[in-house]
Amino acid sequence: MVALLLLPELLPNGKRNPCSPTAAATLKLFLNLQCIMAHVTFTNLKCNFTNNKIGEFQYCQIKAVNRTHKYISIYAKIFPKSIDNVTVNLQCMRNNNGFKPFIIIKSFDACKFLKNPTNPILISYYNTFKDRSNINHTCPYDHDIIIDKVYTGNHDLLFSRFLPIPHGDYVIVVTFFVYNAEASKVHLYLKIS
């Protein structure tokens, strides 16, 4: 990057050097580099079942590993014997004088996604917890849902590897629909710095 900044803006013949970055291009490059070097910290976690006939959360917590890294653990007790129709709405909001939509993914059929994952953004979200949970198979789900110790240290760059994400406070809202009725919501608050 230093070599790029030292290139002259104008050539000796007075024409603009096509290899010389403008101030705007240099600033854009710097901001993108700043976004790629991300540190993720979980700040809050809220879980609730809107339909108590589907299940209840035994625990939904953040625990500190040290000053900078925390992990989340969720245990949802599921009451129906088998669930084979799950729709998920995933929404990421950024705090900018209140939380405003940042990345919105329309609702998707979780059973179809788990059979054939194709959406790269969904895959990156799913990869953050699939190795630490029992949500790593296709439908039906005939057991409780456990997400155990998803640690931020493993995912510092995962959230921003494919998309440049500006630093700030975010909330990821995951709404689960079982048989087309809202069942539960999970709000994961995080800080990217």
C-alpha cells in the first residue's frame, strides 16, 4: 500500500497516471482494510419462545472467557416429538441512532437449507455454530436444541471475511417459525471493533 501512495498523480507529460490512486480510492482501500480486521465481542443475548407449546429455554447465556472473549450457550427444550417444518428469518441490524436493518435475509426453509446449503451468507452464519451444536443435520428434529460454547475468538474474521462490515454495534435477530407459526426469537447483540 505504501508503494501505491508514492506513485505520482500526474505523469511528466501532464496526463493523469492511471496507476496512481486518488484520495477517494486510497480512503476506500483503507476503510475496507479496517473493516476486514474485525474483532467480534458478544455483548448481550436474549431468547424467548413466543409459543410456549413448542418449547422453553433452559438457559440462554453469555459467559466471559477473559476480558475480550466471551462465549454463548443456549439450551432449548422442545416439546413436540418431531419437528419437520421449520422456517427461519434472519436479520442483522446496525446501531446508528437506534438499530436499523443492515443485512436482511428473507425467510428461508431451514430443512431445505440443511439438505442443500447454497446461500454463501447463510453458510457463513451457519458455520459459526454448526460444530458447537446439534443443529447439524436435516429435519426432523426430535431432540432438544443445544448450542454449546460458541466462542468469539474463533470467529473474529468469519463475520467479515466475505463482506466488509463496518465497526459498530449490531444485533442479529433470528426468528423461528414452526409449521408457519412464530415459535421463538433469539437476539444476539455483538460489537465489531
